[in-house]
Amino acid sequence: MNEPIFQQRLWAAFTAQRTAPDDPALRYGGSGRSEEKLRHFTATPFYQALLPETQNILRHIRRVEWLRTPQVDALELYIYLKEICGNPTTQQLYRDMLLGDIEGKSALELTADELERLRVARTRIETVEETLMGVDYPNAIYSLAMGTGKTVLVATMIFYEFILSWKHPDDPRFAHNALVFCPDLTIIESLREIQALDRSRILPDEYVNFLDANLKFHYLAESGAELTVLPGSAYNVIVSNVQKIILRRHSRAGAARTLFGDTRRAEAELVSNARLQRLQELDNLAVFVDEAHHSFGRSLEGNLKRVRETINHLHTRTPLVGCVNLTGTPYVNNQMLPEVVYHYPLADSIHDGHLKEVRFYDYSRVKTEEFVRDVVRRFRETYGEERREGLLPKMAVYCATIRELEDEFRPLLEKALIELDIPTDRILVNHSKVDDDAVRRFRELDTPDSPHQFILLVGKGTEGWNCRSLFATALYRRPHSRVFLLQSSMRCLRAIGDMPQTASIFLSTENRSVLEKEIEANLGTSMESLQRQRNRRRITINVLKAKKVRLKKPITRIVQRRRAEIGRLTFALDQIDLSRYEPVVTVTEGLEMLVRETREVSRVQRRYTLYSLVEEVARFTGLTCLETERILRDSDAGLEGVLEYVNRENRLLHDVVIPRVQDAMFEYEEESGSTEEEVDLAPNFPVERHISEEQEGLVMKPDGGRDRSYHLDHYIFDSGDERRLFEMLLSHEQVEEIYFTGGITDPAHNQFYIEYYDEHAGRWRKYFPDFFLRLADDGWMVIEVKREDQVEHPNVKAKDAAALEVFESLNGILYRVKPDDEIRRGEIHDIFQRTGPSSPPSG
């Protein structure tokens, strides 16, 4: 589906300012040197026209290259509209893009073509103004496919706004405060990523320090949560479900239907109105709407949805800096919403590797035993128990009702699993009537400890559910809701791991027909387009020769040792303020929310005896009851004193008594050592890869040299410099064997990696070196190719330190880092200059 002329002209105007280099390597995310790419970008008219602070931010983003390309495109278009176009309303933007140089000319000055263009443009502008229904503030839609990082984009936009308003406090274009709306179906906890985001990935340190000191986050997840912001304050980020702030209307005529019914609703409205009042007291407010298609409805005609009414109401009380709407479904009835200024389609996201590729299976009848058996068989054959990033692959099955799930589908699924020798405890059920433990396990599906693979759902697992280890969905229901069909089927597309993956969607022929229409109506594409690999070729990589080595790797053990003597414990229970444990209720009256009274809430506490107290402490510490009694009796409070305080406040037992006994009992020491393991360079093959036309020149197959290399039948290099080095070393007199190990970066298919700690990300990562060589003197060597400008990067240094420890210190294998500029000059002689011993690994 083609982009409307407005979006085409806006993008053309933007990219005319932000000119792209002819060499793809010099574009954002390209393989060229960072400084060369920055040099081109900073010379563009777009960059030159920006404020100095914005230039600093964009230079940092383009140097780090953490954001994805569509995120950078959307952000820089947002900045273009803000700083170069003057933060226009949608109506003004339409006039600028569609009328351009013909606006203001008289009819006598226009050619026939220009007159026709003027007529068409004015008709379109009038239609847009009618659709917008009086929205007179900047209001744009940024459409990015699911899985491409809309939440990170929102955070980046907010941080940009706050930095610019800090440096330019009187400029009305920049926001001092931000409100983030999400629909009721979205899990509001997922938006906490805005707060948890490592801001150093997108901002220079000076700006990070300012935000760390000034940002204030408010999450209105609970119905009674208050919005505690000071009037006129700045740098507040308020995240809320729309229902927590939305305008409400009701009639008191229905109050007689239920006892207290109208009173409860009035109380809820009072809180809602109080939140609205707090928001109206904030200056320079920007609104961000997540999953914004909820606020536009199923048609372009009719009344505004309530969330849009609420935003309009805010604008009449405190003029908004603007409203940014984020969605992945910018089409309504096959027509793109007029406010869309940026669109990154789902098909492009799949083709660019940001989402899994997709395969559809449709069945003539789905509510049959044969359907269940076939789906389970295909899932096992395709995905099995092979972990990606340590996570088991999963399939979600959507049923229409709880009865259908429990009485029809689950028995059929359990029978199919038993026939295939798959444990039935791989099943997890989630619907409105499951217990808290099932909800907890559902939330923990994307963790290595989760054992579940078959997730059965009723009314769950649609919008807001982000499970990257979900590889398949199955629709065991009639298409009662078209939107549900679209949302649920696409849940399995989120990418996982570095290798291309394919998701499977199982559904009836009837559902497939409905889904195809929904994809066209809401996503502006087709199922055929989602499945087609544009300009990509599938390669099946096979093992030519098994290659295994034995490597020693460092391990660190935390050893718990029991102390020989446990001295007299000091609990200091008499110094603890017990009032902090007392729950209270505050009663307020009137619209002024005046406090009438505050009183304690009665609660039941367990009554311990000396015996039950000793038994509880012993159970959690591993001591015998006699040891426990002696320790408590010898403490500062004595056994009876501890009992008295614990009976006054039960939570002292697990908050104070047991932890202090454990601290006194044990000491912990860190022990370093090593373990030897057999490492397979190519387990679990064959493996499929998809390559673009640009990557064709990076593929090599055995054409001579098989005796010295090629443990796989295809090597797919990441850069031309890697391929160039491989070709030079393959025929080098000092090299007996050389294996390219950096092309497969999934531990399920390449065990030749080491682990290092990434200080920047704050977590452990796996590092797969590029080349593993056996030298002519029977020594061994590992080589890593790096861009010259990245050699001194802290992340590269962390890899180097870990590699030197594992390869050289523990295994006697030489380790070299080779800059790309030296490879291009043919300078490889220094690789073979020995600085230490190199002994061959066994295996």
C-alpha cells in the first residue's frame, strides 16, 4: 500500500535536509568508521540548523549507535518538525506540504497543472480539518511496528524535550513535563522501561547527570493512586492508564440500582478529577499516547474517543506543547490516519531483522483432535527444546471461553503431549480465574527458569504482552473479535537472539481469511508480503568437519562457611519504631479533600509460643532447635524479650530476628578457579540464514583450502575486512588451519565464546571471537577484527581483558585484535610476532 502524498512530501522535505551518503557503509548502522559517518552527518543542512544541545545529543546517539535505524529516523523527524518547522499543527503541516510554493499566488499566476494541484490540495486539507475536529495543537502519529522499540523512542523524545527546556526555559516549543497515556489493555509495568533505561546510551554524561538529579516519575497504576506533583514544577513524567485520568460523565439516575453504587462512582470521579486538576497546574506539558489507535476508533468519522476528549480538555486549561501518538496500526478501514508523519511497516521490520519471519498454517477444521496433534507435532519438530538466549520456545493457544479451554482443548493437548513423550507440566494456563501463582509464572515466561512451553489463554496475552521466546500462536476459537484475532496472532513475532528465526501461526481457514483482511485494513500490507523475503536469499549451513576443543574457563564460587563461634546477638528491638508497621486509613471529606480523621486498621497477628518461635527461626536458619534456643536466650533481648516483641509485631521475625541470626552464623568468601570443558564449534546443525543482496559478497564457500579451513560449508562474514583477512591468512605460510567462528553468535550453534561483563549495559554478555587458528609451529591463536575507531572503546577493552584471561592465561592460546585499517593496508605480519607461549588445546 502506497504512502499518501502528504507523508511522501514530508519525508522528501526532511531527507532533502538530512542528506544520506551514497555509500551505505557511511549511513547510520553501516559498517563504516564512526568518525567518517559523523563527519558526513554533521555537514548536512539538517544538523547545521539545530540547536547546540540537539547537535550534542544526535552526535552521541550516532556515535554509540544503540538505537535502531527506525528509532533514529523517527526521532530526527520529530526534531526536524520541532526545531526547523517550528512545531506546527497538523493542519499547518498539511498546508506547507501540499500547497508549498503555490500558496499565496493568484489564480492568474498559476498554470493549469498548478490550479488542479491547488484544488486537490485544498479538498484534502478541508477533509483533514474536518477529521481533526478542532485539534489546534501539534498532534502527530509515529507508526512503528511492534518490537522496534516504541517505548525507548518515547523515553528518548521526553529526555530530549527536558534537556532543551532546561537550556531554553522560555522557548514554548519544548516541554517541561510529560504525560504518557497507555490503553487499559497495555501492561503499565512495561512502561517502567522509561525510568529504567540506561540514559548514557542516548545522552552525553552532562545531560544524564542533570536528568538523574531532576527527573520525577509518577506511575498511576492503582485506582486510588494520587498524583503528587507540585504546581509549576518541572521534569515530571506521569505514566497512567487512560482510565486513571480520563474525563467521565454519568447520570445519578442510576444510583438506585445498587446500594452505594453511585457513591463509589462519584468517589472514583473525584480522584480522576483531582488528577486532572494536578495536570492542569503543570506548565509546558507534552502528551505521549502509547498504542494510540485506541484513541482513534474503528472509523475516521464520528465522535472523538474519550482519551482524545481528555487531551483536548487539558489543552484548554494548560496549552500543550504537543501530542505524540505511537502505534503499530496506523490504518483504519484501509486508510492511513491523516496525522501519521512517520511509518515503519511491519513487513519492513520483519525484512530488516527486527522481528521474526513468519509462516502461516491454516486448517479446514481446528476444533478437532487432529488439529491439536498436528500443531504440537509441528511445533516440536520445528522448535523442540532448543533454547534461544537460554529460553525455551513457547506456543500460545487462544481459546474462546474457560469451559472450552478446560473441557475441550486441554484434554486434547495433554493426550497429544503424552503420545509424543512431552511432559504435561509444560502446560501453563492463564485466564481470569487462575491463582496468583499462575499469574506469577505467566509473567516469568521469558526467564531461563521457566519450564513451560504450551500457554493456554482466555482473554489474556494480547496487547502489552511481550514474550520474546514465544515462537508460535494457535487460534482455537471462532473469530468473535477481529481485533483480537490480529493482536493475538502477531504476539509471536518479537525477535530473539542474533540468528534469524521464523514464527508459526496456526489457525482455521476461516480465521486466516479474517486475519488477512485485518492485516490489510490495520497494517496496510498483506500476509503474502509478511511471508515474502524481499531481496533475501535463504542459505542452509551444514557442518563439513566436526571441530571440538577443550578449553579452560574461569569460574567464581561464592562459598558459605559457618562461623566457629556465634557471639552474643544484638537485635536492638527496643529501638525499632513499630509505628511504621501499623496500617492506617485516612478519611477525607468534600471536594477540597480535607482530612477528617486518620485511624489504624485492625489486623490479626499470629500468637507465637516459645516453642513455635524457636521452631520458626530454626527452620529458616538450618540450626537445631537447641542451638536456636541458646542463641535467642543469650541475645540482648533474651528469649522471652524476643517473643514479646515478635508477638507485638509479627513482621519483626522475618525482617530483623532471622536475618540477624543468619548474618551471625555465616560468612561468605569468593573463590576463583577454572573448569575445563569440551567446546563444539558447530553443534546442532544445519542452521538457516537469510542474507540480503548487499551481503552476497560476504559469503564464501569451499573452493580449495578445505583441508585448512571450512568446518562449515558457508562462511558469512560481517564485513569485507573480515573476508579480506580470512583470504590472506588462508594461504599464509604460518597458518595450518583457520576457522571463522564469528558468524554464528547463538550458543546453541557455537560454543566457542567467552563471557565478559559489560559495564555500560550492567550485565554479563557472550563474546564470539572472529577466527580460531592453528599455526605452523602447532601453536593456537584467536583473532578479533575491530574497526580502528573502536579499538579503545570500553566495551572492546572489557572483551579483550576477558579474552586474555581465558585464552592466554588459562589456555596458552595467543589472542590478537586486528584493526580494520591495517587489514586494508595488508599489514598482517605483526599477528605472528610472539609475545608469549601458545600451546595447542586438546580435542
